[in-house]
Amino acid sequence: MKTNLKTKILSLLEKSDGMTVTEIGIILNIAPMSVRLALKREDIFYIDRWLKPQNSRWSAVWKNIDIPQDCPKPSVKKGKVMKISWLVTIECHDGKIIYIHFIAKEYEDAMKDAQALYPNGKILSCVNYNGRKYIKDDEDE
């Protein structure tokens, strides 16, 4: 797909709550088949919902995926790292192990954020960028 068409469709969908192929085609003055092919070719577009048929065909409402920004690099001021990236390992109540990435100044802040996100989970470890490993023992609680 031409980057220009992708950009036009993306800008339309970002400003709306989703649009049908027909609506996009009318606004951009492009054949519906071209719009449909462009939407299906890209991974950033998906069908959000279906509209009831006015005639005999259902209409798909397309939206774009919100792509998050890259993780910010820790800021350095006068040789000291002001923000540290933490990887927290949590065991959920159903036994699943998950890994969550946090940006925080202190170990306690990362642990607090992790506990707030998964209040029923058991924090197994917390590792910072420098490789220092902190393990939460039952005595720490």
C-alpha cells in the first residue's frame, strides 16, 4: 500500500470513533475496494464492531491500533541516574508468572506500583538496569 494512502486513512481513523470502508472511500474519493485492500494489508487497522445492515449487508467499522511510544531512556543528570528501569516478577493468584516493566526512581516506588497493579499477586523479585536484584521476603511484609 502506498504510504500516502496509509497516512490518510490513519489520520481519518485517529480523529474518529471508527469508520466504514464506504465512509473512508467517500471522504478520500477512493474506490471502496482499494480502501478495503489497504485496511486488510496493514496490521495497525482492525474491525472494531459491525453496524446493522441498512440493506442486506453488515458494515464493518474499522479503527486503528494505538501504538505505545518506546520506553524512555533513563535520564542522567550530573552523572547520576534520575530514573531507573525496573523489571518486577509477579506470581498471580492463578499461578501465572508475569513480568512488568516500570520506570521509577526508587525500588520502593516500583514495588508500590507493581502491588497496586496486581494487589493479589506475590512479588517474587525486582531487578534494576544495573542488575541489582531485590527479592521480597515474607519478613519484609
